[in-house]
Amino acid sequence: MQQLARKLVREGVTRALAEDVGPGDATTLATVPARARAGAIMAAREPMVVCGLDLAEEAFRQLSRKVEIERCCSDGDRLDAGAPLLRLKGPARALLTAERVALNFVQRLSGIATLTASFVAKVAGTRARVLDTRKTTPGWRLLEKYAVACGGGQNHRVGLYDLVLIKDNHLVALRDAGPNAIAAAVQRARQAWPKLKVEVEADTLEQVRQAVEAGADIILLDNMPPTVLRRAVKRVAGRAQTEASGGVNIRTVAAIARTGVDFISVGALTHSARAVDIGLDFDFA
């Protein structure tokens, strides 16, 4: 699992603190003496997969380099309710002001990792790998895709630049091209971007046939029920990789995986993950 780039962590936390703190934490500055010290424990309040510890630590350290941090686990670890993530000690003002930003990062990203892990568990024993999508929070894509990886999922393309994905609207724009829109689109993609893989979205078994014959690397089987997915996988016969997509949820993913597809893309991993419950409780230090 690739670690988050240091620059991404630093800049992301800087923006989040600027948004939250503004010209100053009015409550803390008014009520807490500058020399006051405190300790705190960040702990899970429900079972979870951890993600985002670098961001949490950065939030506290940007407020004060005097904050001492003990990391009790690592990103990707599974925790039970009550298990500690971080132990903190230092200036009380820094701990109080950074608290919400630190929790926001870890709760949100751990929620994605935890949801991803539940999907991965459902497809265990099959060949299928769980993929994320581009349905991410604007500005958080690399963070959320990192969270998917922490949960055992696999990243699909990062953006529009690292994979050619020919979708239905592209094909509509090429509807008059010969010998068919899929063949024309694949040929043009190969010529323009010879080093990129080419994926084609197919809504029907006929489009699956055309995509195979056109030489697509991956065929996205869109909104097909399991019975049709099995027929599509059989028709592809290993000549391309297959990806099931569209309306996948935790109740249907196992049946989809058993059809023999190579990948299952799940937009819900990033657009619908619930933030997990994590607390930060203070004590004296």
C-alpha cells in the first residue's frame, strides 16, 4: 500500500485548519491559558479499519511542535471498539484547536476503508477485485483512493489522464463511424495514446463482442444482471479483462463476483461511506 505523499498531507491539513480556525479559535483562546497542558486519547468507538493517521498527526503538529504523539496502530489495521489510535500530550490550546480537523480526516477516511473492507470480505474466494471510481469528494480524490487501498480495495484510474475509458456517450458521438463506433473509438485511442490501456463500456452482449474484436484491454459490463454477466464473461473468454459496474451494493456484490468477472467497481466506496465513530477524550497531563 503506497503511503500518502508528504506534500499532500501538509497542504491538505493546512487548508483544513485555515478553513476551521480562521483568524483564531475564539473559544479556546478566551478560556484556556496559554501555558495549560493536557493529554488526550483518540480511540475507536466502533469496529473499524484505520486510515488517515498522518493527517491527524499533522493537524496537531501544525498547531504546536511541542505536541507529543504516540501512534498506537497503523493505517489499514482493524480495530475493535475502544482501541486507541493516538495518544497525545502537549499544549492544551493546540490539542483543542486541532481536534475537529484531525477527527474529520480520520473519521471520513476510516469510514471509506471500513466500507471497502466489508465489500472485499464479500468477494473473498472469487477472482474478483473491488475497485473504486472517480465519484470522489472534490479535492479529496487521492486521500479517498488511499483509504480504499487501506481497506483492501484496488484503485481504478486516478483521473481522465491515466486510462482510456470509452463510455456510452463517447459511442453516441461516434455513432456514424465505421465499421462500428466501438471499433473506431478503440482504434483512435490506440493511435492517440499507445501507452495507455483501453477500456470500453458495453451495455449489451453485442457490444461485448465488438469490444473484444476491437482489441479492448478491459470491458466494462454496465448494469448487467448476474445471468447476463456470466454470458458476457464466457463470450470474452479471457481475451480481455472484465469489470462489472452499476448499482453494486453490499447485498449484490457476492453474486456479481461469482459470475467470474475480474473487477467490480463500486462508486459507493467513496460517495456513500459513513464516517466511523471516533472520539478524542482529554485528561490532565
